[in-house]
Amino acid sequence: MINFSGTPTIETPRLILRRLELTDAQSIFDHWLSDERVTDNLIKGAHKTVSETREKVATIVSEYSSKEFCYWGIELKQSGELIGAIDFFNFDSTTENCEVGYSLGYNWWNKGYGTEALSAVLDFGFRHMKVHKISAAHNLDNPASGKIMRKVGMQQEGVIRHMIRNAKNQYKDCAVYGILLEDYLKNT
């Protein structure tokens, strides 16, 4: 049985993973949700107005009352800048599996922050929540995301053709990755 405990604050050497707040909407809009370089890798397109982002953040904040909701903002310890988000979703109570997804603002790509954040939430998911398997997927035209997944011990399990359709109405093939609790514990 998954041990749900909501979205607690998680600290890493350079990051604070924390709940989003309504006051974060402008940073989220500015740092990644309005940037097509980032949102091209997401199903929904770039936000055109900060009010769109405020609406999304309000929805996220309202979900924090549920212990089954796990959605973190990724904040730099040194500057306090909010640079991205990471979450668990699609929990399956029968298999005790879930998925993880993440986004980072373009200015913070290739600096190890994605690896650091993903590593921290995997540790939380396996050691505290007792999840059996955590899966993730990335568009094949975004190989950097797959590199992050491999760095934290996830293994590519296959490719699903036309897994998503983005906001530009383009179908995208996605590489699917996974890691099991037993493998995670064996290698950490």
C-alpha cells in the first residue's frame, strides 16, 4: 500500500522542493510556462498570459489538501528563484506504481538541476511512500530528459509511437523509462 503523505518540503544540496504558492505564478510564467522551448516538450502549449498560469497554480494549490497529491516547485537554495516543477501522478493502487514528470526553465538546462530534483523525489517515492515502480516518458526529440532519467538509474523500457499530441497538433513518439523499488534500493 502506498504511504501517501502529500507534498512535504525536500532539500537537496542546491535545491528546495516545495509546495507552490499563488504568489509563484509570475515566476512560473516567466521562467518556463511561457517559453516554447520548454513547453514544446509538454502536451499543453506555452501560456500566453500570466492569468492562465495563475489559474493553473490556483488549481495546484487547491489540491495540496489531498495527501495523494505530490507536486513540488523546484527552487534554487542560493537565490530563491523558482526554476521548475516536478510531480508524481497516475497512481495505481493495484500495482502501487506511479509516474513522474518534470519541467525546468530553459536558463537552468544542462546544469544538473533536473537530475538532482528527480533523484530526490525518487528517493522520497521509494523510501517514504513505498511506491513499487516509478515510470517516466520523454519525447524522442528531447533526449536530454532521457539522459536525466538514466543518470538516476531508470531504464528505458521501450518507445511508444504517437504517445502524445502537443499543442501544435503534432504527434510525438516517446521513450518510456522505469525503475523498480528493489532496483533502486539495491543501487543506492
